[in-house]
Amino acid sequence: MTTKLTVISFVLGLSFGFAPSIALADFVDAEAAAKSKDDLGEVREWTTLAEKGNAMAQYNLGVFHYTGQGVTRDYKEAAKWFRHSADQGNVGAQQNLGAMYFTGQGVPQDYKEAAKWYRLAAEQGDTDAQFNLGAMYFDGQGVLQDFKEAGKWLRRAAVHGHAAAQNLLGSMYGYGQGVTKDSKEAVNLYRRAADQGDAGAQYNLGVMYANGQGVSRDYKEAVKWFQLAADQGNALGQMNLGVMYANGTGVPGDYTEALKWLQLAADQGNAVAQYNLGVMYADGKGVDQDEKKAVELYMHAADQGYDWAQYNLGYSYANGVGVLRDYQMAVKFYRLAADQGHAAAQHNLGVLLYDGQGVPQDYVEAVKFYRLASEQGSASAQVGLADAYSSGNGVPQDSKEALRWFRLAADQGDATAQYRLGVVYERGYGVAENYKEAVKWYHLAAEQGIAIAKKT
């Protein structure tokens, strides 16, 4: 018996997560910028002092060359003067030299060297350096990944009000990385950073309110923080705000607003926003229905590895929705999603393998994917696996095992499984004949519209 493909799933869902990244400290030109009336003259004066070994002059000269103030911008020259100053212990020069090694500006990119200079500045109390060093331990860049060491340096910066450090430390408490998991402390840290205008923290605080983690669930409050993050151009904030408007969660439903924010996030390359925007075009929500546009957006998201977009592309190709039907392309995208553990994709890939559509028929491989999806609770896959055991395709024939999988699917309300379970009990496949039990399952299947069950 051929199992039907799972119907395409258009799910507008919030994407919650934390994406910490190193934010390099600003280069500050100290006294020179405040007092400068003649940039070129200032550069000459600072050059004279710098050549005599004055550390502050060397630092400021590095800033001039980095920013192009009074001279042609020259990162190599900036790095040279920052190094002279840093070698004398100037904390700002150490931090900035670390930043240049991290980004590869004026020097070859070298994370180990970046960590070295950040550490020297961090030990002198520079909060930007403390944050950057903590972030490098968090990511394992230039140093062995060490969440406890990351937490140590981030905490030193956070207690002095460093917003980015508070945000990243908050995520560590949220996930229990290097610290005991504590959602309330995560919220506390996010709030302190968010109140300073940190967009990432505003987004993360919105996530906590939306999920009810560390605070009582409050969708309106979540919308407030997503809005603040979105207004600063935060793509995750924009995406989640768009989803909230699309679903009418915490705000009145408004497809026009949803499209606006999803488009802004999609334009920044956010895969989930691209997928959700595709959903709206596919369904004609807030826009004229355009299945070709939906496929185009799914493709952008799929190219970034987003499994739901890969799944929807697989379905589109299998059914000729927005594209010409192409089973080989369907198999390609189902497999990409299936390999990420997407249950519906695993089931649909199993169907194509079982039927030999787009690939040579392969019952064993089909059963493999049915099983993967079944173990995740997919009722459709459980029916497919039960069919395989009933017929002995891809596995040894086993009526009892077929019965087990039919029941699991039937208990989830799958009408096909309910009907097939009625057949099993009526005819005694792997179980004693039981007409009363058979009638029960036929009745349940009939209530869901299975015509043959009504006649049985």
C-alpha cells in the first residue's frame, strides 16, 4: 500500500535563540579629537612626541591613522603605532591592537594574537577587552573554548555596566553554559543591557517574555521588546515581530505589519523570515497569492540550511506547486531536511523511496526514513512503517510489529491507521480476532470520513 505524502506545512512560528558575537570597541582619539583645531598640525605634534616614545602620543597617532583624521587612512600604520603604545602598557592601544588582529585590519588575522592583547588590556580593567576576551573563550577563538573562563571575564565587564557583556552572560545563564542555569538571572542581565539600548538584549528579553522563562509569559511585553530591537535593525527582532503580527499574538493580527517586518528581516538574510514570508505568499496572506514567489523565498532560506524551507521546497517539487513537478528535486530537498531530523521530510522521503519516484525503488532505505520519522511521533510515518511490516517490504514480515505501529498512529487520531487497525482485529493479523475491537476502530475511522470504514 502506498503511503500518502504529508501535506505541505506552512507554519509561522517564533524563532527563539541567542546569537552572541564579538562587538569590537570603538577607537577613541582621546585628547587629540577634543582639542584639535588643525588636524594636520595635531598629527605633526603627536608624531614628534610619539617618535620620542610618548605612549599616549603613539596611541593617538594610531587613532589618527586608523580614522584617517589629518592623514590618509592607513591601517598598517595605525597598527604600528598601537603596538608601540601597547608595548608600553597603554590599555587602549592593547585593546585596539587586539581588535585589529581579530578583524585582520592592518595585520594578518590572528585570533591568538588578538586574545593576547585583549588579555593584557582586560587585566588592566578595560571592559571592552574583558568582553572581547570573554567572547573569545565563549566561541573558542584563539583560545580553547572554556565557558567558565568566558563567564569570569564577562562578569567583570558586566558589573561595570558593559551592555554586550551583560547580554552574552545572560545567554550563558539562560542555557547553563559555565554557570548554573538560572532563567531569572538571565532576565536580570538582559534587562540591564536592554535598558541601555542593546538590541540583542532587547530581542533576548522579548524571547524570555514570549516563552515565560524567568518571568511570567507576557506576549504584549514580548512585542514591546521585539519592537525596540526591530527599530534598531535587529533582524531576529524584526522576524519575531512579524510573526507576532501574523499570528495576532500580543498584538492585533495585521498581515500588512507582518509583511513589513518579515521583509526587513528577510532583506538582511534571515532564513526564518524568508521562509515565513514565503508562507504568506503561498497562502496569499496580506499579498496576492504567488506560489512562484514563495518558492523563490523558500530557496533563499533553504540555501542557508533552514530545514522547514527545504521541506516545503521538497513538497513543491513533488506536487508541482510554484514549479514544474520534479521528483528528483523533491528527493534532493527532502533529503536535506531529513538529514537535519525533520520528521515530515523523513516521512515524505520514505514515501518516494518506497514508490521509486525520483529515485530507484528502495524498500530498505524507505523503512529507514519511516522509522526515523516514526520515532519522532509522525503518525503518517508510523502507518508507512506498519505497512512495510505487514507486507514484508524492506523488513521481515511481522504482523505483531505492524499492529504496534498501527496502534501508535491510531492513538494519535490517524484515520488511515484506525481503519487498518480495524482490519487487523477483524481478520486476526498478529492478534486474536476481535470483532468488537474492529468495529470500534472502523467507527473512529468512519467519523473522520474514511468511506470504506462506513461500509465495513
